[in-house]
Amino acid sequence: MVALPALVWDGLEAGGARRPAMSRQEDAAFLGRTKLFGGLDAEALDTVAALATSRAVGAGQAVFRQDGEATHLHLLVTGRVKIAQVNGDGLSLTIRFMGPGEVPGCVAIFRHVPFPASATAVLDSRLLLWSSARVGEMMGRHPRLAANALEVVGTQTQEMLHRLREFAMDPVERRIARALLRLVGQAGRRVGAGLEIDFPLSRQDIAEMTGTTLYTVSRTLREWERRGLVQSARRRVVVCDPARLGEMGTGHTGSHPREGA
Amino acid sequence: MVALPALVWDGLEAGGARRPAMSRQEDAAFLGRTKLFGGLDAEALDTVAALATSRAVGAGQAVFRQDGEATHLHLLVTGRVKIAQVNGDGLSLTIRFMGPGEVPGCVAIFRHVPFPASATAVLDSRLLLWSSARVGEMMGRHPRLAANALEVVGTQTQEMLHRLREFAMDPVERRIARALLRLVGQAGRRVGAGLEIDFPLSRQDIAEMTGTTLYTVSRTLREWERRGLVQSARRRVVVCDPARLGEMGTGHTGSHPREGA
DNA sequence: CGGACGCTTGAGCACATTCAACAGACGTGG
DNA sequence: CCACGTCTGTTGAATGTGCTCAAGCGTCCG
């Protein structure tokens, strides 16, 4: 609502350092900084990079689809991807957003099961791909990779657990606050008014992340804007006061939680 | 409410074959049938069994506590264990129940982080323990073990994801139905009226599994009892008609889901 | 036998949803 | 460059699911 400076979502500033095409060497260096491939020796990284296929996906395009066979491991290099699940009634739940260095759909690859959710690029993105068979080979050859994979998947389990608790016990307002803080943490960019979320995010998107409706999100954000906690415009959200927004999560500001102790 | 035959929860029938003390050889054979150790060769199993410590935990006693340091890997041999998380306000969420062959708290061990939840025996239970350091050694020595661990943790992630969707999109009634069916699936025993859940389960327990209150659970179960879907008595639940209860999950029997497509 | 525990039920209320209508921003094409 | 349609967001009013609070009852166990 407040006037926010004009902005393009993709391009130089969003993606960090510009890498238009990226050489094999640059890829290898990048891999070494990811959770999944970190700690492998230089030679291994080089081999892994050499085996990868590169793929560009435009904003709004699908990276992979729910229930599709998981034929390839996807590593996000630049851009941003939304992981979302659709249920039988056509309602959809956004599991999370992923950024550079993350591995959308990794559990499905490791378990050799269909993707449990769809991945859609929300910004122009570039990914590296390895076939499922290649991944098996690499895991066998590099025990460190297997250990990393366990760590990555374990982290995801605990994140899911954390969100499960939110859904089970927190009122909508608190879930929205937490979702925004999480997004700011993983995709926040300093701007004048505070921390802006790096990619276009509609009320509907937030609703799908928090299991509520776009109407409730709109009302909540509007109220927070009056109180100076956030600023927002069309598909743009800036968190001005993360601290006070966080108290909304811990706090007893508003209403009552659910359930009897 | 309907008269159910008298019953003791623990003892012969609950635990499958009776193993009062259990030798190392029996332990090894048992390990070979678990998800985590399955597929290891006989020699490895024997070594692993030899390295284990046995521990008995009485019903109602804690196996480990939330936020406690994860010093040991726990494998449940007999009995049943409840995994639950308490939040700051003293409200608790039951993540799941685990039975023989399962590995409560495994993610914390693998990631070297504190337990995210508490484990409590709901029946007299026996567990095998390995120190965290031992687990590291074993995983290094047996690649198959590392692969199994990834599979186990990956399965958990997907289960959490599934439950997350339930919490986000399903009304309370559906969540209760699903919870009962899940319990019957993993701890169901044939009885005259249908499938009885293997261990004592109160309204409060069900409420903590489904993020609701014991009052709502009571009303719901009562209604289902009138319709002949379930039978229940004090801390006992029998599912009489799993099929119709399942339709409650898929179906449009009742009300409306949440969220705008 | 008495207390604790688990279960049931009613009445009232509140958060959040549903439905409906509108307003402004964007971009597209004439 | 302006007109139009589409997309996103805002807001009001009515409704309802599920929670809170309160009371009572039966059963199990000490």
C-alpha cells in the first residue's frame, strides 16, 4: 500500500553474482558450497560437475510435477522454486520455497518414489541435473555424499515437524507471521524500509503456505501495515520490524491457543 | 460404551512371539527384519547385536526426553512408544506411535542434535541401544546401513508431509478418522467387533494427535459409535468398519474443506 | 468405600471462512 | 496514449466449525 520503489524481480540483484553461462569449474566451486556436495574433495566435485546436465526454467514454468516419476536429481543454481502439493479437491498447499544450493524433490530421488509435490519456478531459474542412476553411483563412490544426503533429509524432517506443530497449535495470525519471517530469512533483501522478500508473493501464495484463505491474509497484513510491522504492494512484501513480528509468534499478544493441556 | 471383553494390554498377545530375555542370536535375527538393519549380512548383524545394550522401560516411563542430548540410538524390540512434543505453553502434540523394529529419535542421532520430542513407553517395552559413536562407526563400515538410514528418514519426511497436508486442509473429523486408521494399520488386532488398537488410547491422546480437544474427540467418537463405525470404552478403541471410516477421509460426507483453490 | 481418572454432554462464543462486491494496478492492444 | 480487461488486493456481512467453560456420571483402583 505504501509506495515502494519500482523493482524488477529477476536480474542482477536477485541472483547474487551474475553467472550468465557458467563454466564447469564455476559449477564445481558452487557445488562445494552446497549442503549436499559440501566436503567432497576437489577432484570429486569436478567429476560430479562434469556429469551434470544444465537446465533453464522460466518464471512460472514447472520444474517437475507431482506424481511424476523422479528420474533426475535437481540442484537449484540460481532463481527460486516453489514446492506445492495439490489434493483431490484442487486445493493446494505450498510446502516451501527453495533457493540456490537447495535440492527440490531430493527425498523422492533417494527413495525412488514419485514426486510427492510439484516444483514451479517463481523466478527464472537454472538447475543442474543428474539421472537417478548417476546419483546411485555417486552415493556409492563417495560416502561423504551419503552422509550429506542423510543430513539434508534429516533437516527436512525436522522442518516438517516444526511446521506440523505450527499447524496443530498456532492460530492463523501466528502462522502467517512465522511464514513471513521464514521467507525473509531465506530470501530477504535489505531495502530502505526493512527486509524485502526477494520474489513475487501474492496473498494467495501466503494463504497456501499457512493453510488459510487469501481474505484472512489480506486482513492480517493490512492490520500489520497499520501498526508498521510490514509494508506491502502488489505481490511484494517488506518486513519492517522482524522483532515485533516475531513476538507475535512467541507472544500472548492476541488470542488463545488451542487444545487442552 | 458397548461392553468390550476384559483385557490386559501387555503380555503374550500384544508383543507377538514371547521373548522373555532373548539371546544375542535372537537379537541378530530380529535386527535383520527391521528397516534399519535389514539387508546386512549375517556376520554384520551378529556384530551389531553384540555391540547393543538392552534396556527395559515400564509403561508410562520415559525413554528419552525432548531437548535431551541424543547419546544413543534406540531400537524398539517389544512394546510401544509415544513420540510427543511439548511447546512453550505446555500444550503437547503427539507426533506418532512406534512399534517393534522402529527407531524412535533416529533423526536426532543421525544429525547429532538434541531430541526434538519426548518418547514415552505406553506399554512395557524393551529396547536395544547403541552409543552415538558406535552408530557412526557402523555406518562407516556398512554402506547398506547408511542407505537404510536414508530410506528410514526419507519415509519419515514423507509421512510428516502427509500429516502436514491433513492439518492444513482437512477438518477435525477427517483428521480423527485418518489417525484411527493409521493406528489400526500399525497396531491393529483382530477382535470380534473389528480391529482393536493394541494399546491404551484415551480421548486426550487422540486429541493430541489431531490438534483438537478431548471434547471434540469425545463427541465425534460417540457419533461414530451410534453409526456403528467404532466401539470404544475407557482408553480402548475398536474400529468396526474401516472402509466407511476411510470414506470419511476421501469423502464429501460431511462439510467443506478449507482454503480457496 | 472414596477419590482419581476418563468420558459425556450442554450452552455460549470466537476465530476464521464463505460469499459478494468493489477498487486500483498492470499491461495489452487499438 | 488512452481504453479496456485481467489480475490482485480490500472490505463488509453472515455463517459455522470447533473451542471454552462448567457440570455430571461411571469405572477403576487404592
